[in-house]
Amino acid sequence: MKPGNQSNADERAVSPVIGVILMVAITVILAAVIGTFVLGLGDQLGDTAPQASFTIDGNNTTDINVTKTGGQSIEGSDLTVSVDGERGGEFGTGPWESGEQRSANVTTMPSGEAVVRIIHNPSGNAIYEETYDFS
């Protein structure tokens, strides 16, 4: 063999090695992505609802009064009240701290028992639900 041919053979061997390294890297990345979704870790990528507890303190002809009894501080404008599936107003603006009472407008006040939900708008989740007697 000529010395020139040996040089070309060595240079051509680099290409298959790089190809194998790239294929292994792609396989590892795909396995990591598929593994996160199979194990349920991919579901946690979206907005999560805050954790808080509330009590309904009463109502008048147009508003429902709710006291935040625990949990993390929540922006009042991020929450909406729903009575029997019909959305009403928000709970004002600014952070809503534990022990603080706020009111939200209800478009149609029921006359008997109704399911009241407080919905966290950014996540779309109901963070509180109670059957309340409006009579």
C-alpha cells in the first residue's frame, strides 16, 4: 500500500465514529423525554393551582361572602366564583391572605342549596367546592 492510501483510510474512519456518537446521543435524549411522560412528570409542566382553604360566610342579594382560612397567598383577580356551574365575579385585586374576607358578585343567586366553587383562572382548576344553602 502506498503511504497516501493509509492516510485517507485513517481520515475516513472519523466519520463512522461521529455517526455512532450522534446516534447514541439521540437515543439517550429520546429515552429521557419518553421516560418523563411515562412516569407522569410531564403533567407537572403546566400551571398548578394554589393550595388554600375557604369558608362561605353568607350572602346578600347579589354577593357571596367568603373567608380565606388557610393556605398560600392568592391574587384575588385570579379567582372566580361559580354557583351551580354559572360563573360570577372575581374576589377583587391584590393578594388574598388567610383570615381575610372578600365578596364576589353572583349573577343569579339561587334560593336553595347550590354547589359553590372557587376557580383558579390561570390553571382552570376548582380549588374549593362546597354545597351551600342560600335560603
